[in-house]
Amino acid sequence: MENKYAEGASVIAIAAPDRELVVRRYAKRIYYCTDPKHPLHSDLVYYERELRNGAATIHSTIV
């Protein structure tokens, strides 16, 4: 099973759609994400089903 989001991809957590995240690492079906506005904070951890593509979601809210 391959990961849906590559390292460095922009994603948004479904539970917090106002915060854009960047995938830092993918291991054992878990995504480790960082908030680019707060790079020194701890990683946020999500399963694939809890994330959405960041660019598509932001674009759809603007239009």
C-alpha cells in the first residue's frame, strides 16, 4: 500500500480545515505533519483518512 501524500505535500486536516500542514514523514500508515507557521512545534500525527489535499481544498473555498 502506497501513501497518498508525498513528503513535502501540502495537506489539510479534516478536523481543522483552517490550518494548512506540510507532510514531513510517512511511516507505517501514519503521516507526520508540521505547521509551516510554527515549524518548531511538535509534529501533528494523522491517518490518511483524516487528511485532504491542501491546494484543492483552499482553491474550492476561494471560488
